[in-house]
Amino acid sequence: MAEIDLSRPILDRNEELAAGNRALFAEAGVFVLDLMASPGAGKTSTILATIAALRDRYRIAVIEGDIASRVDAEKISAHGIPAVQINTGGACHLESDMIRRAVDALPLDELDLVIIENVGNLVCPTEFDLGEHAKVMILSVPEGHDKPYKYPGIFQIAEAVVLNKVDTMPVFDFDEAEFRTVVGKLNARAPIFPISATKGDGVDAWAEWLAGRVDAVKRA
Amino acid sequence: MHEMGITQGILAASVDAVKGEGGTRINEIRISVGEMTEVVEDALQFAFEALRAEPDYAMAAGAVLLVTHVPASSACPTCDGEVFEHGRFDGQCPKCGNPFVEPRSGHELRIDSIDFD
């Protein structure tokens, strides 16, 4: 009988690969956003609205993570934006090696902003560093203001929270004040951007925040 | 069910480490899981029982997974870095109410030690 003291991170293989991704992104001067949300919160619509707001200022590409299908990548490509699809084949989140393979298919040096659409899930993507500059989450009004109580981890790790589908506020019993209070308790630093991705409301404020982050990386 | 991927990480790293020490059988793997992670111990144990039987991890076929839960703590920069423990929803400094504190523990996902023959 023997014992080894290991004191080693369980996800160190993923973290090593994430560090490699981070170095690639730094070398290319490209800002990378990991966008997380549950299925149907409007990740693809938010990405399209963000592209519409920023495409004249930045060269943008999208990495689409899904369990199966290419439907989201096709929607993005239809707007003339390079999109790479990753199918996880059942995995509930993206990992660094998947991002590395997707990035190899993109002209990184010719880009300013890469948006990663993570697999629709409010739990699993939070534990995996992809080498991104910021994790941002989207909650949509129909999901309810109580979601931060049920899925606190994702609100804690997000650098910003997008509240989508605010145009549906009159139809749903969504208490925005309570939502802001609980998100503030979980993560006082994260700004909240109420938007309607399909109607365009609030998209400018969100896009300006993102542009500030992209510019900071370009200046570095 | 990201616990499956996490458990693969635990088993692969443990088998590597024990092989490196010349061991042939893993008896116990001790890990720390922070209270602020999104990892559920029941799901971890379920995945561990399912995966330890795989050929790649054969030396861990009879192994036990022992989980230590680490409470969340943070330091308050305005109260001389005083460290306090807290839950998910009360991460504000209990003295001055500052919500902009620095996390100290609670995010661990770490293999601490392995008992082997």
C-alpha cells in the first residue's frame, strides 16, 4: 500500500489546451467570446443581431457548438460570416480541443472577433475554460426571473448577462427588479443588458460593451 | 452530465500517476470539489462506477472515490483582506457589505491523493 500526493487539477488537460488556445488568440490579436444559454434563449438570434451591429467595424467569425446538426452555422453563413460547426455528438459542453480544431479552420489573423456559441445548457459549460477572453450568458424573459436561484454557477462565472426577448415582458410574469437583485448578489461585477435580438432593442448598448472588449485586445 | 467528462479526467490522471510510481492497483482516489462548482457528487459517483470498469482504467476497477467538499470563501479588499466563508447568494463582506470581493476557495476540482498497491 502506498500513497501519492498529487494536488493536480482534474481538468488540467483541458486547461493546458485552453492556455494554448489563449496564446493563439493573443498572437492573432483576436477577441474570443464564449456565449452560453439554455436552448431557445436566442443565442443564434443574439449573434446575428451582434453581427449586424458590429460587422462594419470588425471582422467576425462564429464557432457553432451543437450536439448535432448544422442549422445554426448555416444561418450565420447565410449572412456572409465565416462559421464553423462543431458537433459534440452528445457531449453537453464544448472543450478546448474542439475549439482548437475549429480555430484551425478559420483565418485567425484576418479576424477581430470570434463568437463561440456553446451547447445550449445552463450547467455544464461553466466548468470548461476554452481559452476565451470572456464568458457571457443569455437568459430570455420566458425562462423566468427565478433562473439565477436554480443555476447560480453560470451567473457567477459570466462577465456580462444579456436578458433577451424583453419585448415579451408584458406577456410573462418576469420580475426584472428581483432578477437584477439576485444577479447582483451572485456577481456584482456583471452588467446586465436587456435586449430584443429580433426587434433590435438594446442591442447597441450590448454591442458597445463588446466593442470595448474587442478594442482592448486589439490595442494590447 | 459533464460529470462523465470530469470522471474520465480523474481516472486518466490517476492511472497515469500510479503507473508512473510503478503501482498496479488503485484502492482509493481522494478529490476536492468546491461548493461553487457545478459538480454533483451523486452524478460523479455514478459516472465513476460506470467508467472504472473500462479497459483503459482496469487498475482502478475496485477503486473508491472519496470526495471532500470545500466551502466557498472570499477576501474583502476593504477590510484588510479579511477572509470569510459564504454560500452561493451571500458572497458580500459580512462586515462592510462590499460585493466586490476576491474568491479564495470554492472553485476547486482537484485530485488530492491516491492510495495504491
